[in-house]
Amino acid sequence: MTELLRRRAHPKAPTYPRILALDVLRGLAILGTLGTNVWIFTNPEGPPSALEAPTMDTLAGAVEMVLRFFANGKALALLTLLFGIGLELQYRSARKRGRRWPGWYLWRAGLLFVEGLLHYVLVFEFDVLMAYALTSVVVAFLVGRSDRAVRWWMVVVATLHVLFVGLLTLGMSLASASNQPLVVPSRPDLFTHGGYLEQVSDRLALAPFYRLEAIFILPLGIVLFLAGSRLLRAGVFDDTVKGARMRAWLMVVGLGVAFPLNAVTMFVLGPSWALVDRYVLAPVVAFGLLGLVTTLLHRMRAGRPGILRRGLTAVGRTALSCYVFQNLLAAVLCYGWGLGLTARFESVRPWWVIGAYLGIVALFMSLSSLWLRRFDRGPLELMWQWAYQAPQRRRPAAGSTPPPAAAG
């Protein structure tokens, strides 16, 4: 471990060119997840309020609703697409080195699941890493199959996902309004005045509810993982005519069609369409964002990266650490066992929430940039890589002659 932590920011050259757009997109997705989660941390009811939506009756409510709209589901879907691209890169690396697939990738998925489990129990109720770990196990056995087989998998699974969301949406539309919360914490002021261990205990007791989304998004995750893999193979990140056409098509469908429909379901059709907002239309918008950001980066290639681009790149290169630690910092700032800002500034919501979000974003952009001056990965990434490589290190075979001991 000590040797690993001494790695500097100049690792051995990779076997294939680094796709710089991926770092920026990953940073945007990570900070976008905070754009969704921050409204949960800053709500006095905490995570049980996740399904509640503000109203447009007041200026404060309208501002919050608009800001939540821009992040809701889109960052999650974009991050899922990028995980699929990462899996494709792992597959390419294994095949190029002649390694069996999925082989050790399953160990990588197991470590990701453990990381997500710890993040869920110790930090945040709506961890997504566990779902990604489970999805990656399924996709690992599909990524190497023919394009035709993968397309069939995507069509069938996407159809089942949309049908299920449609049935649930129909049920929500027909059901009578109820003021009964779906989950009841052990005490009503758990997140404003409760202790840390009390929250951990509640996360364990209410896991069947809090982990519902992780199960619910598995079909969507399979589709987006496979889509990310195939987009990379098709050359969506290439600075070519073909790549530009693909990105233009993604922008038309994602931003020109899905985004306006997403606005209609959010602001016109109302809360009963919340599942369509987050799990059907928002993922399509994410494709448009991928196309837009990549296109802009190609056009800005000749220029010197600005502070925003450098910050997003640094966050993207330390994505796992930033994802976990930004949620931990938000908990420390907002919950009663920390600084308790949620209870203190409840009367000035959402204005203080905007300031808190921008402050956390600036902090993690700065910290990740400083960290990468010395190390080539984030702190959790270093520990995770050590755990991934530990069982793969060669040991002397049974019966072999050990190396001679050093003199002295």
C-alpha cells in the first residue's frame, strides 16, 4: 500500500490514447449527481423526502423545481453511459493482453459492490455503485458478443423497462393522492437532530426501501452500459466526419426531442409522471449531453483549457473519490450530527442550497486538481486499485526454489 501511495502523476503511458472528453464528461456527471443529491441533504426530512417535489406556487419553489429538473436523472444516466464505456475499455485491454474475459473483471465488480455497500451504510441512502456493480457483471458477459446480439438485448431490455415504468406511471396516475410517506424514519427529526449512529441504524433497517432504486435501474443500466460500449466502438468520440454526424444525431434526439418532452412531463403533467421524467426521458437527454460536450471539446481543442474545463477534468479523473467524499461533506454540513445547516437555514431555502452546492463544487475541483499534481489517481482509486491487484500478484509456485536471501 505504501508503494502504491507514492505513485506520482506521471504513470506509464497507456496502451491506447486517452480519450480526454471522458474525463470532462465524468466530472460533469459526478457533480451533476450532487446537483440531485444536494436537495435531499438540505431537506429537513432527509432521504425520505426524495420523492417529494416542490411546487411552483412561490418563487423559491419555482427556482428549486427548475434547478432540480436540469440534474434529475440526466447526471445518473450520463454516469451510467460512462461506466459502460469504461467497461468496454477494460474489455479491450484484456483482449489486447490476451487475458481471459471477464476473468478478473468480476473481482473488480465485487470490489465496486463492497465500495457501494460501505457508501450506503456509512454515508448515503441512494448509493448507485452497488447497482453499477451488479449491472457490470451482467454486461461483462454480453460486451464481447456480436453487434446483432447486443442490439437484441438492448431492444428487449429497454422495452421491458419502458413497459414497467409505464405501468407504474399509470398506477400513480390512477391512485388517489395520499399524504402517507413511503418510508418512516425512527424519529421525525433524525436528520436535523439525530446522531450519526442512529442514521446508520436506520439505513440498515430501511434497506429494502432505500435499495429499491438500485434494483429498479438494473434494466436501464444494462441498456446504457451496452449503449456506451457500442458508441465507443462506433467512434462517437473521434474527431472525424462520422463521429461528428453521430454526435449531431445524439443532440437532435436527446436535446431537440427528449429535452422538451422532459420539460412537459415535469412542469405540465406533474408528479405522477416522475418515473418517466427520471428513468425514460432523462436517459435520452443524457445521450444529447454526451454529444454536445464532446463536440464542444473538439472545437476547443486548440485553445488552452480554462479553469472550468481543468476542474471538470480533475474531478473526472478522481471520480470515485469525489462521488463518495462530496456526499460525505454534504452530510457533515447539513445533518444534525454535523454542522446542522439544514435546520439553521431552512427559512432561506433554496438560496443557501445554491451557495452550498457551488461551494462544494469549487472545493472538489480545487482539491482534486491539487491531489493530481502528486498522484495519478484519487485516494479511493489508489486504495481500490491496490485491492484489485493484490490477489493477482504472483507468488512462488509450490515446490519452487525461493530466491536467495540478501546478504547481511
